[in-house]
Amino acid sequence: MFNKILNIYQFKTIKIFLLNIVIFSPFIISVYLFYTSSHHYIWLMIVGGAISTIIYPYFYEKEIRKNRLAESTLKNEVHQAYHTNRLEISCFNLKTLPNSLLKIPNLQEVYLHHASSKFDFNQAFLILSKNKNIKTHLEFASISNVEIRKMVVDYILSSVESVGMDETEIANVLHILGYDDLSRKILKDSLIEDVIEGAKILLNKFKNLEVVQIHTIYYILFVCRADNPLSKEELEECLEFSTILASTKAKLGNIKAIDDLYEGLKVPHNKYGDLLKEIADKLNDDNYKIALSPSRYVEKPKSTVGLGDTISSGAFVYYVSLLKKKDN
């Protein structure tokens, strides 16, 4: 029994013991005042704290088993994916899509979020090194430490097929690469023309990249090379799907069933949508494909947390599903 306590709490036992003394104090003092006029309540407090410390772990045993099962399931899915070639690992701060969405046709890829899990990244990269058909996506984050940001650019951005970021994050990456003037312009004005120019620079700099995805409060866009196997219309389809996901999550607070997406589909695009699409279309040329979808405006959102990750991951999964459909 005591080994179980130590396994669950390790070095936190003393802290819990003291906490339980505090919790049980009002009860013990009441017993003291009712039954005795001596100072025996101090001993009762100590005994009560000790007993509750022993009993306390069992209240959380179910939750602990559930967490262990989740970790075991994650490892089994990765192991299975290596053999079935159906895993799309999206490392580095990507949120998991709701399981119900994976039932949509052409969206059967398994999609995992490792940023907050105990999953071993060395194992993930080992899988990637052995199976070149697995697509990887880097969802950039706001990294204040310039040295760490540079390491992410040098060692991770240089190894993935897809990258997602907002306008501030692409400006920070361009600064790392030495494009200070363009970086400052994007930070100051956030013009879509400058953002697209920055995306083209990333595609030229990193030959491993297939697609650069930029998402802002007003739009999400793909910038690809002209030889990308997906057409501009198919790229726009990916982006449109991602805006439906985001608007659904914003409107309902969560996505629990496929039918929930109809609510997101009802949400209109923002009022700048036509202008933004017109600008993006004019910037298409023989060397690049540029696709843009305006964001959908939810007037009274229930939740805005994680919308960037939702829209980014949705676009990536749909992109990969269309690629596989073409291969088959």
C-alpha cells in the first residue's frame, strides 16, 4: 500500500500530508470543542492528515489509469502507423482534430498532437527517416528567444514538407534569414503582398517545403511551387475546409460530430474576402500557385482558443488526403 502511495506521489507525499491537515482542521477542531477541553485535537489533526494521505491516492486511481492508457494508446498508434503507412505526424505544437472528423471521406489520416504529450520525438523522427512517404507539418510559434528561433529554422523548418504561421511569425523567420526590410514591412503593415513575397522566399530557401501556409484574422492562404500536384482549385478546397472547421469551433465552442460542420458552413466570410481573393489571384504567376480563402466571421464566438491551430491542421490534413487520392 505504501509503495503505491510513493509511486503515485513520489516526493509530494509530505506536501499532501500537510495540506490534508489544513483541510481536516475545521472538522477536528469541531470534534475537540464538542467532546473535550484538552489539547488532544493536535494529535487528531496529525492522525487525520496521515489517514487522508493514505486514502487520498485511491480517489485518483481511475484518472491515473486513464492517463496511462492514453499514453499507451499513442505509442500503439505510432507503431501501427509505421507498418500501415497511414499516419500523418504533425509535430511541434499542432492540435488534434476531433476524432469524428476523421470519418469524412479522404480524411482517414491519423493526426497526432505531440507538443503536450510525453511522446519521444526521437522515435517520431526514426519513423520519419524510415518512411519517406509520411508528410510532416511544422506549426510555427511565437518564440521570443532569437537563438531558439534560429535553431527551429535551421533544424526543423529545413526538414518538413509544410509549415504554418501567422504574419508575425513569418516576419520573424524572415528576420532570421536576413530579410530585415521585408520583415519590418510585414510587422508594420501586414500587407498580403509582402506576406506572399515572404512565403516565396521560404520556398526558394527550403527546397524540402511543398507548401507555405499563412493564416491571419482575415484569411488563410497557400503558396506552392507551380509544379505542386494539386490544382489551385484543390488548394482552395483545402483552405475552405479549414475555415469551416475554425468557424464551427468558434461558434459551438467545440466539434463533437460531423454534423456540427453545417453550423460552421452557415457562417459567412468576412467582408474583405472578395478583395483579398482578388489581390491573391493577381499575384499568381508561372512559378507559383497562390490560393486564398477568407476567414469566416463569427459574431459571438464561444471559444477562440486554438483557432489558429484548428485552421492550420485542417488545411494540412485535407491537403495530404487529396495528395493520396491522386496517388491512388
